[in-house]
Amino acid sequence: MSGRTGGLNNNATVDTNDQISVMVDYVNQHFVAGDRIVTSDMLWYLSYVYYNRTDAKPLLYTRRCPRVFRVGRIPMVSARW
């Protein structure tokens, strides 16, 4: 095992502009009072909330129920299709 450095090298490259933090930072810079932010699923919602620096309260969109309701402290937006 001599010469082995340990660790995992996956040779992956990362595009620094292809990160949710970059997208949320853009929204933070261009946010105007009255704007609404709606995310499509819980993964995007939680990631957005983590990086959000505006006063906006992001909404989580779901089309499964015919009304607006709250789950805990997370506002949900529903639409009938």
C-alpha cells in the first residue's frame, strides 16, 4: 500500500455558475417588494430558504389539493387542474 494517498478522487469538475446559491443570489439582488417566489418541490424550497436574503417568504407549489393551506410553518400554494 505504499504510495497510496487515501481519499476518493472522482475527477468531477464543478461549474461555479451552476449552483443554487448563484441563482438565489441573483434573485436576492433583483428582488422588488411585492415579488413572489414559488418553488416546485421541497428540495428547491429548502435550498432556497437557506440562501434567501430577502424579506420574501418563498412558497411551495403543489397541485394535489384544491386550496391554500399551511403545513407547519411552510405556506403551500395549491391549484385545481
